[in-house]
Amino acid sequence: MPEQEAQKLRGIVKKAHAKGRRVRFWATPDDLAVWRELVDAGVDLLNADDLAGLERFLRSQNPEER
């Protein structure tokens, strides 16, 4: 993700969190790189059609929950 877009994403998340709101984006690609960017930006909820892939990704982020 280009840095300018990453900054915009983090800004959206920061503004929402400042208002006590959670962030979820719909229709994001089922892709490890996208999930990584969203998690790193602080997005609260991940939307996915590939639930098994998302589960593997999330478990790899929190190995103690295996």
C-alpha cells in the first residue's frame, strides 16, 4: 500500500476511535497483505469471504490462542 494511502487509513481509524467507534471495511480483498495493513492500522473488525484463510492469518498473529 502506498504510504499516502496507509496514512489516510490510519487517520480514518484514529478519527473513528476518538469518537468511540469501531472500524470495519466491507468488500476488502481476501489477501494476507490487505489483512496485515488493516490490522497494523488498528481496524477493529475484518470482513472476509475466505473465513478459513482469515482464521489462519489471525491465529498466526496470536499463536498463544491456537
